[in-house]
Amino acid sequence: NTWIGVAMTNLHARAVAAKDALASRSSVKIGLGLAAAAGVTFIGLIWSFSPALILAYSGPVGPEILPHALSYMNIRAIGLPAALVTMASQSALLGAQNTRVPLIAVAFEAFLNFFGDYFLVRVLGMGISGAAWATVFSQYAGMALILPLQRAAFRKMRRSWDVIGG
């Protein structure tokens, strides 16, 4: 989990405990926005520095693996906004004591990634770049699933506050 996830869980849990709809909405919107901005920023950083990072970590085999590692790393970077937004959404849901929606999203993402890996790597023969694209696709699909589920869960939760006088 990242600093965004930790902050989202804590801030949203406090808002939920206080039944403060404004703080609830605000913490979620800010957290999701920060996650998206951080993801886009990290894409730029990774694309700028990935050759140097790979060579620094890979030692003497660096030049040999550089093309494959660059392909994988640069493709996977594309998924960072979705991964961070999904993580922030999961954190907000956990802060509201909703474990069902994050579980569904994680299972859905894992399922897509598993079969995407098989299809892109084994069937289409795309190799390591296929594995990277399968992960990126599953990350964006997971984000597309969790955001509307999160919105519906929070609307239901906030309506219950109105009913019970919170």
C-alpha cells in the first residue's frame, strides 16, 4: 500500500465514523485525484529514467536484458494511474468497512490478468510485452469496475445516514 492508500483509509474512516458526508466525498475525490496525478507523474519518470534504472539494478547482464526489460517496464508504467486509482478506491472502501467491493475488484483483475497472460503470451506469442499488456489491461478494467461499485456503495451508505438521522 502507498501513502495515498494509508491516508485514504484513515481519512475516509474518520469521515464515515462521524457520518460526515462532505468529508467523505472530499477525502475520496482528493485521494482519487492524487492517485491519478501520481500515476501520470510516475509514467513520465519511469519513461525518462528506465534505461538507467534497469542498468543500475541488473549488473553485468544489463545490456543483454535491456531491450526486454525496457519493453516490460515502459508498458507496465502505462498501468500506474489505474493501479493507483484502484488502490485508493480500495482503501476508501476499506475505511468504510466495505471489504466486498475490493475483493470483487481484485478477483476480477486477477482473473483478467491470468487469462490475458495466457492469451497474449501463449496464444499470440507476444512474450514479455504480452504479459505487460495483459497486466495493464486488467488494471484499467479493474479500475473501470471498482469506481462505479464504489460510487454505488458510498451512495447507499450516505443514504442510510440520512435515514438514521446521521
